[in-house]
Amino acid sequence: MITRKPGMALLAVSLLLTGCGGGASAAPDRETVTAQAGAPNTPAPKISVETAPRQLPGLGPKTWAKVPSDARQAVVVTGRGKNSSRSTVVLYERAADGWHAGASWPAHNALKGWTDDHRIGDLRSPIGVYTLTDAGGLLDDPGTKLPYDRSTGFTLSGTGFEGEPLAGSFDYVIAIDYNRKPGTTPLDWTRPLGASRGGGIWLHVDHDGPTQGCVSIDKEHMKELLLALDPRLNPVVVMGDSASLAR
């Protein structure tokens, strides 16, 4: 387990200014066993054996092509619509026979929905496939295999878009590697695409309302996700509205 030094509280304010603060799906492979016609014994019944899908369900060719071939874990965030702040999160793990889905969790995304050209302050979550390399939070490390930065820099107060309290939203966070430097604390300010492209896009604890750009799930589900993700499996997040993901 790697534990980083605490980050600076000033960076939490910066994060609030920049980020948080379908179609065809793959058909499962089939194996069919059929008795030959005219066999001397009673013909065996036709058996169809379902196996796990070789491709993540709900993804079209354009999105699927962006999923790294070595990724064995994928957090799929599927938005209800391009302009909706509601979505669903499922963690998939790939085995020899294909991708296996875990539990389905309700989630929030940005207030105005999704975009494939995220800009600072647009109140939309970025569509895409991004690696998941770093975690942190206001609370102690729950036992994740990801590098974890426990810091008071994750302190948050105030209210959200629907008047809900924001306190505790950053108890646990997983940095989404959109416009950030992987391998650093989620509080790191580096923006490779420039400040205008936003940043500070995280998976974090849900505060029962839309976010500025992040994806949020229930606190217990965040803890489950932190315990499940393994950097040896090269985890990624695949995120966007269902129609966009199906392209």
C-alpha cells in the first residue's frame, strides 16, 4: 500500500472552481452442441451455453476501441441522457471467458449532463475512457490497493445545486485521469490540457444532488469500489450518456 503525504487545503478550493465542487451492445459468445443427424442413439437436445460477453455491454465500436487491451477492470458510468444528471455505475471485471458485471449502483453526474468537449464551468461531465490510478479522501484509507492520500485538503462545506449539504462528499475519492497527471494525489493541480479544459473530475461520495463534473455514488459503494480496484488489473472508467457510449 502506498500512502502519500497530506495535500494542501488550498487545493480543495481550486478543485471547486474546475470540476466537482442506447445502442448496440456486444452479443455474448455462444457454444452450441448438436447431435449429428442419423446417429444411432437418441439425439441429444440442442444446448446453448451462455458465457460472459467479450466486449463491455452497451459500448459501440468507437467507445470500445478506446478501452485499453490490458484493462481487466472497468467502471462503466451510463448516463440516462445527454442532459441528465442521473446515471448508473457498474464495475466489470474481465476473466478468461469475458467480462463479468458486479452490482449496479445509482449515481449522479454533472448538473447539465455530458459533453465530449469539457470546459471549465460548463457543468457537464466529460465523456470518454480514462484510467483510474489514484485515490484519497478526508477519511483514513479503507484498505484500497490504489495509492491513497489522506488529507484535510478534501474538506468540503456549503450546499449543492439542490440545497443539499456537501460535507462528507470527499470522504473518499478516486481521481479520474481526465486532464491530470496520473500517479499523483487527486489534489495535484497539474492540467496537461490547460486550465480551460477543467479538471478535478473524481468519483466521490454522493451528496444527493448533481455535481459540477464528477460522478458520485453512495458512501458504502465508494468504499466497496476502493476495496475492489486493483492497479495490477489496469482499471479504467468508461463514462457518458448511453447514446454516446453506444457510438
